[in-house]
Amino acid sequence: MHYTVQPSVDGTFVIVKVVGEVTTALAREYSAVATEKSREWNIRNFMIDAREARNVESTLTNYEYAYEDMPKQDLNAAARVALLVAPEDHSHDFIEVVTRNAGFNVRLFRNEAQARNWINKTEPVNEK
């Protein structure tokens, strides 16, 4: 497992590129680093590029991460977090549901252009 954290070319969001198996321990680590960098760079929104990563945690562990770990990490619940995954990968689907239900503005995408467009919207998005 491996990740990198960098600002987008236009400086409007932080990109976290994850490769390999995603565990809650890894997610806690890259979330902390990305949050620290976002404050340093004065950037509010994020793209988690998990097109080369697979969530290997159970639904219970994902639930606990969303409701217990994320609130403890001092994450900005209003930040837009696009979770970009490979078209055939459904291992991240549940984490989108539980993080949104826990009050975080996370949305799953399988298309990078759509993810970028959503991140950069400044007005509230009327979602289903």
C-alpha cells in the first residue's frame, strides 16, 4: 500500500493517490497527512484517487471508521471529497454511504472529469 498527497495543478483541491489495499489504518494516515497539507496550502476540498486501490475492510469496519474515526480526526465535514474509483470496482461503495450518513460531504465517482467538476462547484449541489 502506498499513497501520495499533492495539490491539484490549479490549486483548488488536494489529491490523494492511493495504490494497493485500503485499510482503515491507511485511510487514517492519508487523511491526517492530507488534512495537514490542505491547511498548509489553504485548500478546502479533496480528491481521493483510488482507481488503483481496493477497500479490503468489512462493512462493520467501514461503518466504525465513518462514525468513530473520522470525527476524531478533525476533518472539515463541509469539505467536498470526491472518491474516484475504477469503473468496475465496487469495494468503496459502502464507505460513500456511511461517510455521507455520518455528515461528511463525500461522493463516489467513476469518471475523473465529473469528480473535478463536482469538487470545483462553489454553490450547494442539489443531490438525490
